[in-house]
Amino acid sequence: MAQDSVTVIDNRTGRSYEIPIVDGTVRAMDFRQIKVSSDDFGLMVYDPAFTNTASCRSSITYIDGERGILEYRGYPIDQLAEHSTFLEAAYLVIYGELPTRAQLDQWTRNITYHTYVHENIKRFMAGYNYDAHPMGILVGTTAALSTFYPDAKDVDDPQSREMQTWRLLAKMPTIAAYAFRHSHGLPYVYPDNDLSYTGNFLSMLWKMSEPQYKPNPVLEHALDVLFILHADHEQNCSANAMRSVGSSRPDPYSATAAATAALYGPLHGGANEAVIRMLLQIGDKKNVPEFIRHVKAGERKLMGFGHRIYKSYDPRAKIIKRTAYEVFEIAGRNPLIDVALELERAALEDEYFIERKLYPNVDFYSGIIYQALGFSMEMFPVLFAIARTAGWLAQWREMITDPEQKIARPRQVYTGLRRRDFVPIEERGKVAVA
Ligand code: CMC
């Protein structure tokens, strides 16, 4: 009997099965052979929300949730946050290696070249209502990009994949900034390709009548660090959406729109907006104990706390907390930081949170920085989406070229009624429905 295996005994039949273990996993399909009779479908595994199912093999991002480790392609997140730039980190996440100087220059040129969007995209965006949530605009407009680039449908062509990668990374900030300007009734600002990726984004957001916008280097750097921290996070909800939708092989704009929609939710990218709303509601440090009582009674969630993978301090939250103070030096202190610090202190000392291993996640402090940088809450998930586009593209490219991947199509445990005869409308309601 092979040592790297498990033996499963089916108590219904007394038969035993040897299931191989590879990389700490068993294959769900190996359970299908376990049957009570030849016409039995075979055993399935049931895993709602994929809490213990690996859906792919990936070499992009490593997380050790117990130890609070996050690495892109083996490089620790804190080293990247300290020494790298978002575009360099995006290159690393997508191609697997840090670029040489020549590669980085070429990569930067390719992305810079594609920052403009078609004028019809601008007109398309003008159709959104004045109070449209910028994340809704981003979802819709990213999907609309697919109609502008029919060549993107050829997902099996490596050159096409390359081109769409540049375009998506380049155009997300442009669309995001246009969405912001639209919701404020301000004229759109065209990209300034003399600025850095993040500097240009700030220019498209804030430029008014000055001939050239000059981003504050500290704030530009802080946003760049936030982008690095958000670039990828392995098989999270939106990466899974990117892979799942991408597996039916639509163009990557459609798949990215789906991933952006997944990010929109308050349990994922919308969490930092929910954190700020929560902090505003708490209002003052003195109200923290009462709030914690509500959380423990199951009436509220402590937003920005807890994570499916991290069962210790999210390493990104540590870096963000540090960066917040650099931003406050320039932009002024966000008073919500005091409520947040007190909330963190109280939660980390409380049995409820200790027992469940609930620690601050990336979203606990990011909203506070975004707010200090001048962003409205609606823009928070949009900022997340810009950075995460790098990860989505890396995940999508890996999925497309993985010979093991097929169209994602889970099974179900059917719990509904079985065959029954159609009831004419006049006769319905006479018999109680079982
Ligand atoms: N506040 C209070 N209790 C919590 C929280 C929280 N934030 N998170 C988890 N719990 C409790 C939960 O009620 C459960 O308790 P019990 O065992 O008594 O039923 C226990 O902890 C385990 O939680 P879970 O819901 O099984 O954990 P999950 O892995 O399904 O959920 C999560 C992970 C991130 C959705 C959840 O922790 C949460 O809703 N957090 C708040 C929202 C948030 O901050 N989301 C951002 C996540 S990080 C960024 C990203 O990935 O986009």
C-alpha cells in the first residue's frame, strides 16, 4: 500500500479504497469510484463556499494564514512594499520574475501607451446617472471594453493575451478616474503619460485648471504601496470569479467585469467602505465597548476583522497601519484612526475574537488612508479593483494555459422534489404543496 494515500472504508458495502495523496490533497474524482451498486452515480464531495477545496494549482501567490505570511512569486509582501513599485510588482505577479531594467522600461512603455480609452467609452460613461456608484460604472464599462476589442476573443493566442493584459492594466485607472469625475460632475481629464502609473491616476482624479498636475510624492508613494498590497491574494472570491467566468473562454474584459462585480460586495472589496461606515457610526472611542457587545451578541459584524485564510494578523494590515501615519503627515490626521485603534485593542483582548482567531484584515485601515487621501467611500473598492486587475490577469493567464483546467462546473446535492405531473392553473392551490 502506498504511504502517500488514505484508505477509505465504505461502511455501506464494507469495501475499501485506496486514495492517493498528492501535494496534501486527494482528488475529488477519486471518490466517484465509491458506489453501492453499479448504477450508483458514485460519491461526491460536498463543500459549500469551497472552504476546503483547492480548485487549481497555482504558482502566483503563497499565503500561510496561521503565520501571517504573504508572498508574490516567493517575494515577501513587506519587501515588495518597501522596495518595489506597483507596475514592477504587477510584472512579477503576471510573469513570475522581477523584471530587468530593460523589461521594466518596455513594460512601463506598453502600459503607458494604452492608457487612453476610445472616445465612445467616454460617451458611454456619460450615460450613467449622476449619482451612479463608481464601482457600478467600473463593472459596466469594463464589460463594455469587450465590444471595442473583438481581437480579445482569441484567448488562445498568446499575443492577444499580452495585448489585453497591457490594455486592461492601462485602462482601469482611466475608467476609474472618469467614473469619479463623472459622479462629481467634473470634466474628464486625459491621461498624462509623463507621470508614473499612480501619479497619472492622481492627475486624472484631481487635476483642475493647472497645465500639469504634480502629485505629492509621499501620497503618490502611499497609494502605490496600497496598490502593491492589493495586487493579488490567490483564490479569493473575485479571483475565483475571474477563473470561473474565464473558463468558458469569453474575452478577458468580460471576465474582469465579473471579477470586479465579485469585488463589489461588502464581504470582499466593499469591506473597507463598510469599515468607515462602522467607525462613523461608533463615532467615539467611548462607544467601543458597547459596539463590541453587539458584535458578540451576533447583531453586528466587526467589519475589517476576520479572514477565511488569515488566522493571525494580516501582514498587509500591518503595512497599511504604518503607511497611514506617513499619509497623515501630509494630508492631516483622520480622526477615525483613534476609534479604529481602540476597536482593535479591545477586540484583540477579547475572548470572542481570540477564540475565533479574528484579527484586522487589509480593509481595517485601508479606508482610513483612502479617506485621508481625499477619496469618497464609493471609490474604495474601485481602488482595490485597479490593483487587483494585476492578480486577476495573472490568475486568468495561468488558468487559460493550464491543461488540467476545463469549464468550471460544480456539482450539486439536489434537495428539491422529483418528477410530478403538470397541474393546470385552475387546479392549483387546491392541494397543499408538499
Ligand atoms: N465580526 C464578528 N464575528 C466574526 C467576524 C467579524 N468580522 N468574522 C467572523 N466572525 C465569526 C463568525 O460569526 C463565526 O462565529 P461562530 O463560529 O460563532 O459562528 C466565526 O467567526 C467564523 O467566521 P466565518 O463566517 O465562518 O468565517 P468565514 O471564513 O466564512 O468569513 C469573512 C470570512 C472575511 C467573510 C468574515 O470574517 C467577515 O465577514 N469579516 C467582515 C468582512 C470583512 O472584513 N471582509 C474583508 C475580508 S479581507 C479582504 C477581501 O478578501 O476582500
